[in-house]
Amino acid sequence: MSVLLTARFHTTVASPNQLPRGGLPEIAFAGRSNSGKSSAINAICQRRRLAFASRTPGRTQALNFFAIGPQDAPRAFLVDTPGYGYASAPQAVRGAWDALAGRYLRERAALHAVVLTIDVRRLFTDLDRRLLEWLAPALPLLVLLTKSDKLGFAQQQAALRAVRRQLSELRPGAAAEVLLFSTSGRTGIEQAREAIGAMLSAPPAAPAAPAAAGRSGGRPVEV
């Protein structure tokens, strides 16, 4: 049985000083609002309401940690980061995203990998590209092309090729895997579990330099 099926809520982090200590491996899930991130976490962990999206866009500003492994001795965490992409989010909310989620993705030493959810019908947006610039070059990346059941086979394959090509340009030489994914079509779920399990077993990559963060206007918008 995959260790991911033991996932349960651990804690909510609203500021960097609340981040768990101990150095357990962490896998972060990131993605635009409405990209299917929460549904992907629930499907991969076989839990109906482990992760859920806020009903108030622009207001969810916390990191949710889910422990995996034995109840009395977790071996790792999955981390649900706030979605981004609502231009209507207030400036203060955008700043809060950068101060918490952005800083976490750039600097967290325990971060072993990132799972990025991308709507297969939209592919990479400018905000997704900006987020990728924040990640350490050596940080493993798993891209889930969500809602793939909405496209036919030929369109799915074209999307796979396009995203792989874009990744090779955005993160040349970096470790990255791209999967077609659909919670309703049950596509890619087992493959994602296997990929995340392999990421947990690998040593952590060095975090990105803090200086990579400060591009004016370049931060994704939190929701």
C-alpha cells in the first residue's frame, strides 16, 4: 500500500515561524486557482475531503500540512499551498502569498519536490512560469495536466508535448515529469503516487537563493 494513503491533517501554518521543525521531507502542491489541485490531492491520497478549496477567492492564505506514515511517527508531509491567479485579489493578499507561500517554495530546506497542477486546456500561464522561476533548479518537479478527460487523445498528446517542450526551455536540465491526470476519469492517479513516493525517497535539493524572489510585479496572485 502506498504511504500516501495514510495522509491525514497535521497543521495549518499562517506564518513562517509556525512551520514544523524536525526536517521531515515535504512535497508541496502548487497551482492556479481552479486547476484541480485540491481534487488531485484527495484522489492521490484516496480521501474525499483531505484538501478543499476556499469558497471565498482571495482569502485562503495558509499552508496546510498533511502527515503521512505511522500515526505516532510521521515520515513526511504533503503541503497544500494557496492557489494563485485571481487578479482581483487585494494587494495585501498578494503580499501575504509572497510572504508565506512564495518564501516557503523558495527557501524551505525540507522541501523535496513540487507537484504543479496545470489545467490541460490552458497549459502554462505567465503566473505558472513566474512560479517556476522561484524554484531551485535542482528541485524535482511533477506536473499534473489536470482535467485531461476534457480532451481527446490527440489533444492530450499535443498538450503533453507542448508542456514538456516548455519545461525544457524554462528549466533546462532540471528533473521534471509530466503526467496526464483526471480525477473523474481516474487517469494518472497511480502514476502520480509512484512518482511522489520516489520523490520522497530522494535527498532534498538545495533551496533557491532568496534573491530570486524579488521581481517587482512577478509574484503569483494568491487565492
